[in-house]
Amino acid sequence: MELRTYIVEDNATIRENLIGTLEELASVESMGWSETENDARAWLAAHEGQWELVIIDLFLKQGSGLGVLEACRGRSEDQRVVVLSNYATSDMRKRCAQLGADAVFDKSNEIDALVDYCLQLAAS
């Protein structure tokens, strides 16, 4: 089974590489992406219940990934939200968990862990 996934990432190179990697290695089907908090919130509102995973960067062209994370609070139990950021400090991980993140991954050294996470989700 492929995970219907939405990506919130404003860096085009990172976004394209991430989508390619996850589609190839992690049973992910990209449903689309956005570069801003407002666009992500609008997409999530319009596609409620249609996705299984959202991957969010914290720093966006407009707004913040924390605002997107907050917009996911009313999701169903089977929907997962993870943060993928270069700013995955212990304080930020704690803040993301408080806002409902299921996991936080560091872009620089935890991509393999994100792939493993997606594979586990797809298998369950």
C-alpha cells in the first residue's frame, strides 16, 4: 500500500529530492505540496480525511510549519504528521510533540529514519 502524502517544504530542490526518494524507497504517493503555511492550511482543509501522512518543514516562505502542525490537530487517528527540519533541536522536538507531531526528523542526518517510518506506516 502506498501512503497518500502531502509535503510542506519551501525549498524546491529539497522538496523534489524528498518526493523522489520517498516515492522510490518508502511506499509514498505524493498528493502535492505547498511552500507556505496558508497554502498548506487551505489544502488540508480542502482534503480532510483524504491523506495519510503530512511531512512539514518548520521554516516556510510564509508562516511557519508550527502553524501547519497546529492545523492538523483535528485529524483522524489513522493520519500521521511528521516534521522534517534542519532545526530539530530538543526544544523544538518537544514543541512539535506538544502540537501533535507524531515524529520529528532532522533533514541532515535522519532521512533514513524517515524512510523507515514511512515503510512501517505503509505496512500497518
